[in-house]
Amino acid sequence: MKFLKATGVSALLLALAGGVFTGVFKYMQNAQSPRQVVKTDGAKVVVEELSFFNDMDKYYGKIYKPVDTSGTHPVLIFCHGIGATADWGETYCRTAASRGFYAYAFDFRGGSPDSRSSGKTTDMSVETEKEDLLFILKRIRREPFIDRSQVFVMGHSQGGLVAALAAKEARRQIAGLVLLAPAFNIPDFSRELYPKTGKIPETTDLFGTAAGKRYFTDVRNLDPYKWLARFQQPVLLIHGDQDQTVPLSYVERAFECYGMAELEILEGAGHSFDGYADEVRERLAAWLDRRI
């Protein structure tokens, strides 16, 4: 009898603790920092931190809003490249918000040594980042201020490849893609770097980021072009003709695969578009304006 009473008390305590944990968890999931109001292209933009949780994994992010938040709005989700963070997409997110969009940029789990999300860089791969994006896509679409028919995804470099791969699986949830120097060459690069799987070391330094074995094994048999034609929504490809990281030919091939694509080639621009941010923003703004 004592055992049964103790079990009942323990169950009650666990239930109460679970309720407290759930409350704290939901608060953390939706907690936002105080607003920052900045001006972009003459328009006010509100910036807030907004992190999501999946089990115990944290996805750190920032949401950029137009000052007029009445009704529902289209949204642009930004995906950074390897070794970068959500901050890399700030200028493009502000541009989107200045056009009446919401924009959300997040750190991939283990996406860089400076990531504010959970995870280690040695556990990160194109596949894990695709799953991260699919989770963020699902979570953002639940927000009441979002027009679920107008969800767009933008990615740079590896983030561009990840966005393209996620769009193959969630093509009914994504209204369009903006791909900046998308790294469709990652599978070829990985196979050339390590022709034999057994020769892949525990860690490899990739642009200052320690990548693990999974990074290379996950793309071993990946054909990044295989399903692109199935995505029948608008796609904007922007690439620099001086990109030494992703050869232009890889992006030209993607352009041929997509059914509704535009390819903008910036003369003199490199992989990170240093010195060409204004031109990229102009093209992004014009493309977004046509989507509303």
C-alpha cells in the first residue's frame, strides 16, 4: 500500500514538473528580444530575435518585420552558407521587410563555429541542414501573421543547395526560390577531395569550419539536379562571373533544369558578392515586388 501511495505521489510530482517544463519550454520557444527599429530603403523595419525548439535542439533566428503588421504577409526564409550565421543574410532580410515581407534568418545546427543554434560542426551536413530548413519552414508556416501561400526561401552557397533540395520535398509549401551562388558543386567537390570513402578523415577543415565524415558521406551519391524540374515555382538565380568557389557552369545547368527560372550574372562579382550587395538587393527587391 505504501508503494502504491508513493507511486501516486511520484506520478503527481512528475505531472506537475512536466507541466512547469512545458510552460517554460513554450515561453522559450516564442521569447523575443526587445524591438530594434532600423531604416532600409527609406522604410522602417522591425528586427526581433526569435528562436524555435525541436525537442531539446535550439534554432536561433531573427525575424524582420515591416512596421505595418496588420493582416497576413508573405515571408522570406534565408539560409546561410557553411561557416556563416543568420547575420550574413541581414541585408537581404531587411530588403524583403522593406517591401512588405516578413523575413526570417536562422543559424543552422552546427553550421559554423559561431552558430547560436544547437549542434556541432562535425555533425553537420547538407542533409542535416535540409532537415533544419524543413523544420523551420513547417514552424514559420504556423505563425498567424504569415500568408501560407506566399512562403519563399533564399539561400547563399551551401544554403542555396540546401534550399533547392528542401524545395524538392516541400514544393507545395514553397512559392519560390532565390539562390545566390548556390553550391551545386558540393557533391563533385566532395568526391574529388576524397575519391575513396575509407580515406575520409574524422574531420576536415572547410573554410575554417571543422566538418566531420558525415558531411562527405551524405553527398556521396547525391545528384543535386535530379528533381529540380519538379519544382514549378519561380526561381531567381544570381551568380558572379568571377566566382572561384562555385563555377558558373553548375548554376547554368540548374537554370536549364528549372521550369520558371531567371539567371542574373553579375560581371566582376565573386562568391560572396563583396562590393556587389547593392546590385543583389536591387535584383531581389524587383523580383519580390513581382511576387506580391
